[in-house]
Amino acid sequence: MAAASTAPREPVLSGATVVVIGGSAGIGLETARLARAEGAEVILTGRDADRLARAAADLGALRSAAFDATDPAALERFFQDLPGPVDHVLITAGRPYYGLLADMDVERARRSFDEHMWLPINVARLAPGRVRPGGTLIFMGGTGSRRPHPGLTVAAMGTAALPAMTANLALELAPIRVNLIAAGFVDTPLSAELLGDDLDQRREQLRATLPIRRVVGPADVAALAVHLMTNTALTGATYDIDGGQQLLPG
């Protein structure tokens, strides 16, 4: 029987440059960390300059830029200032908006829509010539709003629209690849902020009911994102990662 090879594995992103828009915490930061471990240079953006600086220093990022990515002019300046073509862009910036119509905060709802819909479109507009052919744009969406429920109207708009937008952009931007990650509950600082005192109860509920019997974490999503970057056969599709949450009744 032949002995197993002990040769070290080549990092799958060796020589690549990965941009993470919303890379100072949570899924974005964890994806940047994994990309670095796989040999990539990373460029991080975020709105919170102090938190972004800490993340960039921790990872040894190639560079970082603190700005509001929903500002089209600021986003265009960022892409113009890139040191050269990049290979992959992941967008994790933004937060969901939940609320009944009667109580709607219109400005917060509009900002959420800008983060989840217009930001990906604006990045797509800037990608040709700045993202290498065969590279990827990866958007972040969700699965939770696929089941109608009061208070999910704004979130459901993005949940329904992003897969169709992704498929169309994959054709229009080819050979740049475009994919969407649709996540269920992910145990991130944003989830902690949204749930507050209910966080531990939600974790326990998911551990007891999800088919995987554990809570999905940022590292799970990061692994999927890196796979989408490296598997050059994948474009125009939506990839769910929710631990089987959608399989549960109700």
C-alpha cells in the first residue's frame, strides 16, 4: 500500500488579491482571515475607522479604507485608488431592516435597501477593468425572509431580488463570475446586537432543532466564500448556508 503524501498543500488563493467591503467584523473579517491563511492579499473597507484599523493590523492587510460604501462617489474613488486589478470582491456590508409598516423607520429601511441592493449594483458597475477576468463578485443575502411574516417586508424584497440580480449580472459581467451567499442565522456581533438579551435563547433553540445540531458561525460562511472564489465553474447561482433551518416546519 502506497504511503500517503506528506507534501504541504498549496494555498488556494496564493497570489490573489481579495477585497472585502464590510471587512472589519463578523463574516467579512472571518473571510478575510481565511483568505490570508490561503495566501491572498486582502483589502478591507468599513465605516468604523478605528475598528477597521484594528482588523487591518491584525490581518496584515495590504490596505484598508474607511468610508460609507453606499455613497456612490466614495465607492468609485475607492475602486479608482486600488493599486491594481483585484481577483475577488466580497460584499458583507449592511444590516437587515425588520419592522411593521405602521412603525416603519423609512430612513433606516431605505438605507438597508441601499446596502443590500444598490451597493452590489454599484460594485458591479465598477468591476469591469478592476476585477480580473475569471475573478468573482460575491454578494451576501439571507434565507429567513423567504417565509412571509409581518415585519419582514423590506428584508423580503432583498431576499427575493438578489438571486435574480446575481444571475443577470453573471451574464452581463462574464467572464467575471457573480455569486450569492444566502445565509440563515449566523452567530456574529451583528446578530448579538439585533437579538440582545434573546441571543442565548436563540442559540439554544437552533442547537436543539437544526439538523446539524449546532449554530452556523462566520467561519462556515467564510469557507463557502473562499470556495466560490476558487471554483471557477461557479457563477450566477445562490448558495444557501443555514444549517438546514429552511427544512424545519413553520
